[in-house]
Amino acid sequence: MQTSDVSNFFRTETELAKDEARKEKAQRTKNLGSPLDLPGKILSLKIRGSEAWTAESGHVARRLSLETGKTLQIYRGHTGPVTCIAFREPDVLFTGSWDNTIKAWNISDNALLSTTQSHTDFVKVLLLVPTLSLLVSGSSDKVVRLWDASDVAKPLTQLGSISSHARPVEVLAFEPINETSGMLYTADTMGVIKVWEVQREYGPTPTCRTTLRSELQDHRTGINDVWVGNGFVWSASSDESLIIQPLPRLSTVANTKRIRHKITHPQSINAILPLSLTNLSEPYIVTASGEVVRVYAFDPHAPEDKPELVGEIDAHWHDVTDLGLWMRVVEKGGKKRIETWILSASLDATLRRWQLEELLNPSQDKGLVPAIIQLIEPSTSSSLTEEEEHELEELLADD
């Protein structure tokens, strides 16, 4: 194969063929899932009402209408990709970035309220704990920090930190116990999940006391998502497995049967959405593995039953990074009804919208076909430099 393109001089024929296949798939999937095309790669997604909020590689967070697809607000100010977002209801947005900072914004007018120099490396995850008025951050610097979320008019006040992880901490989850305490789950790129009891102490010198209560080492490599609820820990990993197991504090209770489920995928599992833990309360788990979205039937109230694959769609031409649930309110003839939609965000810079019914029953006449696993990814332009693009791909592959 001959080419006059200088950029192709040091590329193999296999790589060039893959590029062509990537372009073909991008064209073939361009209309699937009523896509919303964004300027940057989507690294994280949150749903509030009928709006989607995205953290993007283009150094911004974005607020979109899911009904119209229009961008409502853009939050600019970071000097690196925005990796994560969190909310303090009703009016504060927190963003974390590769620039090592956490920023607080007024949601309504996107005014910057404060900037906190929070870590010595990339901020990878944020978690807001409303019951404790606490913001928790995890970073590539391997440290978890706990911040007072009650005052955002100035840089956040640190209340505590955890420095026991040996690898970057990219996933957090929380299980409330009461108004001043709960269980914090911190997960790293080595595959370790640590479970901490967090005690919020108020007074003249507020602080957070953390005590290690358990450690889960069921995965071989990095944890990409963790959910806690219904008596179970749900963890997804780059080792291509989703593990559902009893909460550590329940598994040690006398006469409690330890039932553990493991769902293996063909590729790294980047995100999960256990619908039984949402307001929908349906017995399904949605997973994102590579470019494919899958749905499994699983009732946590009948844990003896094994999860069953009920639907899958080859949804994107690049890795799916996050999932969300949209409870769409539709009014017709003076009557209101609720439609259930699943949102998938991807490194292909699209946000796609799927009715749950479509995912459960893929229809070829709608262009929805069972997944065909392809280990290829099409190229696309973004606002990252070549060095940042390479670093992003390495982090997503290795962490």
C-alpha cells in the first residue's frame, strides 16, 4: 500500500486498515441512539431532571437539555480536561480536573465561586455526601481528601485525608449510617476497594475521622465503578468483570449466606448502572464495556438467581465512559406518563439516548443490533494536544 500522506510513513498496513474500519463504523453508527454531538470527549456524566451534565476533555463542564439537545451553559476555567462533577443541591456545581484543582460554580449563572488547589496530580473523582455536608475527592496522587462542602465562597477547607492506597484512586461510593457517619468506599487502579467508617465531627475545629473497616481484593486490576445498596457492593473493573457481593459488614454476620455473583465481559467494564438502586427500582443492571451497552436481569432481593443477559447493543464507535438514567416526563392529552431512558456517554464525543425497552429488545429495523465486539477505535479531533491525547488513552487503558 502506497501513500503520499507523511503521517502514514511509520504506520503499518494493519493500522491503516483499522483506521478505515473506524471511519466506517463511525459512519454506520452516526444516528444510533439519537446522538448529541459534543466538541470534546465525555469523561463523566450526571443526570438532573431533564438535563445532562458532562465533564469533557476540552477543559469544560457542560449543561445540556435532553429534550432539545441544546447546550444551556458551559463552565470554563480549568486548564486541563475536566474529569468529574458533583452537585451540592440546589445551586452549586463542583468540577475536578487534570489541572489538580476543584472548582465550585454557581449553577444558575455559571459564576466561579472558588478554586481549591486540592491534589498534587489529576483529580479523578468527586463525591458529595449531603448528610455530612462533605465533598470527597480521589486523585492520581493516590490520596483521598475530605472537604467541608458547606462554605464554597472560598477555597474548600480540608477535614481529613486517606493516604493508604498504593495506586491512583478513581472511584468513590458512600453508604450513610446516620447524620454524622457512614461507610466510604475508595477504589484504586490496582483493583483494591477499601471500606472506611467516616465520622463527621463538628465544633470549633471541624474534622472527619476515618477508620479502615474492611478491604475487598476480588478484582485483578483497576476498579472503574462502584455502587453500594440493597445489601450489596457492585464493582466493575478493567479485568472485564462485574462482581456483586454482600456488604462487608453483612457478610460477617452469623447465619448470613455469602452469595457472590461475577459477570464476565469481553472487554474492560467502564461503567455500570444498577437500576434497582435508582428511583426506577427495576431488577436490571446496565453495563458499558468497550463500545457495547448491555442489560442484565438481576433481582437483589432474590440473590440466589444468577444475572441473565437480556439485551445488548453495539452503541458507539469508541469506548463508553459513563451511563445515566433519564426519567422522561411526557404529557399528552392532559395526561402525564414516565418514559425510561438510558444515557450512554463516550470517547466518541457523543451522548446517546436509548429507551430501556429498546435495550431490552433490540430491533434491527431501528438500526439496533446485537453487539459485535470490535477492538478498534476511530480517530477524531478534540481540543487536546497530541501529548494529552496519548496520555488520556494510556490512563484509560492502564488505570
